[in-house]
Amino acid sequence: MEYPVIFLELIESFKRLNGVGAKSAERMAYDVLNMKKQDIEKFANAILAVNNLSSCPRCGSLSNDGKLCEICADETRDQQTICVVSHSKDVFAFEKMKEYQGVYHVLNGYISPSKGINYDDINLSSLLERIKNDKINEVILATDLTMEGEITAMYIAKLLEKYKDVNVTRLAHGLPNGIKLDYADEMTLFKAFTNRKKMNS
């Protein structure tokens, strides 16, 4: 005997989530089945509301309806210091640290020759525009300490060598090789920030 079609579709929907296998998807579907009707509706509405999320036109992070994100719109932030990260989730990881007061730039990916992802496939050209036009003092390269993250950081550092007034730094001590930034705790990120090293001459 098979599950009803509606329940099977719910299981298949959960399986589309990264890292969720058949058994986990089945358990999650049962969790939804056991929720109260109003909680199911709230859950469904939250998923549908994701359609209203977009990328910040300045930094590329998550924002509402194409508006500037909360950080870019905050005039009290240091607009001359940009922390370059790979994904929006990294922004929120750093914000939990409650130490960084600059702004961000989200690449929305990595340069990965093995996967056919080149520099023009990530949000890089808008970063160069910001550096040209916004009198940037420091660019902190905060991509993951993985092979792809290092390749991306080195490529950006090379591009920025011509901007002699821009200090280009890289996260340093406190983060082991291969770590994903959103898995690091606040203290580890703080150490990596305070010990960042210069990348360009």
C-alpha cells in the first residue's frame, strides 16, 4: 500500500531540500501532518512569502521586494569597509558576532573552474563598481577557507591590486582550513576578524 498522492508530494517536496534523504523527508511530512491546521497554514504562508524576497541592489544580500537591505540602508554603518562573503547566510553569521560595523558584499557563489563557474558567473562586477565609486578604504575577503573560497579570494585580491588606496585583507587565525563560515561560532569568527592579514602590496 502506498501513501496518498498528496502525502507523497509533500515527502518529495522535502526531499528537494539540501541534505534531506527519503527517511528524513518522510519524518518531516509526518510532523506537518501532526500540526494544527492554523500552524500548517502559517507554515505554508511562510514558504510562499519567500517569493517576496530578493537581492539587495547594492550588496546582493537578502532584502524585501528589491529594496536596500537593512545593513546597506543603515547610515550609522561604516560604508567604506566592505566584507566580501560568498552567501547571504555568511552575513548573518558575522552579524551574530556583533563586532563588525562595516557593510557587506555577497558574491552568491565561488569561482570554480572544475564546475565551469567563472568570475562573470558571480556577483563580482558590482563589487568593483562599489570600490570605484564609494571611496572604499578596506575590503575584507571573507570567503570560506576551502579550495574554491581561496581561489575566489586570491582572484579578487589580484583584481584589486591596482587600487593602491584600498587595503585588502583576508580572514586569518581562528578558522581551520575547510571550514564553512556559517558553522563557525561567534568567538572563532571574532578571532578571524581581528587577526585578518593584508593580501595586496
